[in-house]
Amino acid sequence: MDLDLQGNIEKFTLPEIMQLIAAGRKSGTLGIQRDDSIVMIYFDAGDITYGYGPRQTYHLGQLLRERGKINGQQLDEAVTAQARTDNTKRLGEILVNKGFIDRADLVAVVTDQINELLYSLMSWQSGSFKFYEDQFPTDEEITVKLSVENVILEGLRRLDEQNLVAETLPSLDAVYSISASQAGRTRAVEMKASEWNVMALVDGKRSLNQICDLGPLGREESLNRLAQLKLAGIITKTERKPLEQTDGSQLEAMVNRLGSLLEGYLTDKAEAVPRTVDRSNLKTVLAGERE
């Protein structure tokens, strides 16, 4: 798929932009600008590998100090050493070379640093964007591998959800189904129990209203979760009409649906999600979550 991806955020939201890049398994750089703030997000085969925004990025040294990985004297020494190189050497590499931290500490903080930057972008309602294929960060950067779906979900969890549902789910009589994974790309999605419980009811037959009525959460929270799942590209709208719900064993149907999702949806999570799901146990857990 060739991407000529550029435009305004008002017409094309950042979650939608990131979904397109992930779906096409594209590699390159997404540049985003709002006023004088510029953020660059790097992708490799649809996964996020790095992000940089001078006005948004948390200071690496300060993060390490707050976590007790280094002290003030060590930070000052590293910053002084960096200044002697005219800032051509990364602070993290200096800290590793001096033995103040190990590489695992550095990667963990860089990952959190990039995540926080990306989460902050979910609130942007204006600005412009452009995707540059096959442009990558320099070799000096510490790259990671982040799932687009996870970034979107966590970023949306932190938003004020007041207008999220109205803008994302304009018709509550619409029917949604689980989105198919793109060929050659596994979605390593990490969801909370409340999100799994709602998604278990998304079967391509029920309307959003019916899902809210059947689900273990309240209506408002169910709709928030559904809106987040849609923006993350995990569920998609169909053109089907909702079917009347005549089966009285609604909890059993939800358990069966959830069991199937856990077995087949995240195939790369085999170590964390067993292939054989104890559905009787799932039923007990889900039943216990009902208020």
C-alpha cells in the first residue's frame, strides 16, 4: 500500500493516522506539528520504535534521578561531560559508559519517555501531519518496539472522556465486529479486564446499546471502553442490523466469546495466555465482576 499521508488533524485524527501506518506495516517517520511544537514518531513495519519532541519529551536524566537510578552528583557529572562534546553524545550513553546505570535501566526509561510523549498526543485536536517513508532515527538513538494499539488505548484512558463517545460512536444502534489482523502483523494488544469483558460481547450481531445492556459495566463506562476500542482499530463498524437477543444464557455466551478471543486474538501472547482456557473459571471471574 502506497501512502501519501499528510493533512490536518481536524479531519484525520492521530489514532486513525497511526492505525493506517500500522495496517500498512510501513516504515518511516510521522511528523506532527501544532503551533511551534513538532513531534517525530518513527515506525518500523508498523510498530513504533522511537519518538522525539523537544517541547514534550521528559528529561532523561531527571527521570533516572526520580527513579533512584542516579543521584544529583552523577547527573551533574554526566551533563558536564555531555557539554564537553558539544551535546553530540547522548546523555544516556554517557551514563552507561560511566557505569552509573546499565543498558536495561536506560532502555526502560527511554521506553517510558517515548510512551509519555505519545500519550500526550492523543489530546491534540488541531495541527498538521506528514508521513515520510523510509526515514529513520540516527544510530545513536535507543530504539524500542511499541504496539500502536497499546499506545492508543493507554493514551485514550488518560483523556477526559466527556466528548469521546459522542464523536467516536455517533449511532448506538450500529453493530460492530472484531477487526481482522493485517497479514504478516501480529497485534500485541494488552487490555484490562473491563475492556476484555466489553469486547467479548462484540460479535457482529449486537448493537452498541445491546452490548451496554448485557455487559458487566455501567452504560457510561461500557461506551467509553467501546469508543477506545474503536479508535485503537480493534473493533470496526459493520453494515448489519442488530439481531434480537433471545438467548437467556447471556453470561454463558459472553464467557464462550471471551474464551475464543483469549485463545485466538493475541497469538503472540501464548506464554501469558494459555491455549486452553478454563471457561468455567472465566465464568466465575466474570460473574464476580457484576455489581
